[in-house]
Amino acid sequence: MIHNPTSSAVSLDGWHLTDDRDDLTQWPLPDISLGGGEYLVVFASGQAVDDYVDGGGYFHANFKLDGDGED
């Protein structure tokens, strides 16, 4: 979950999520603005398509987090 704690909108363009310290641009965040106080839920579900959005409008990253813990 990503949270914008400010009162101003913030563009997510150019930001990324990753679970691999050697690939810091593994999954690009969508080119959207997150309004002040808003949240964005991203599921680390290992989808093969980088810009996958499910029927509920939720984004899915192209990697999964290890249940034993990882960065």
C-alpha cells in the first residue's frame, strides 16, 4: 500500500516497486496522481503483464513477495 501523507497531489510517474535490490525499476508504478491523503493498493501477485489491473481496479506487480520475508 502506498500512501500520500501530504495535502497535495503527487505524481507516481517515474517511481517503481521491486523485491530485487539489483533491479530497482522492476515494476513501474502507474502514471497517475495520488491525491492528498489517498492510498494506492498494489498486489505483489507475480502477474506477467506489467500494467495488469484486475476487475476491481487493483494493480498487480510482476513479482511476488517471499512468505519467509524479503526486501
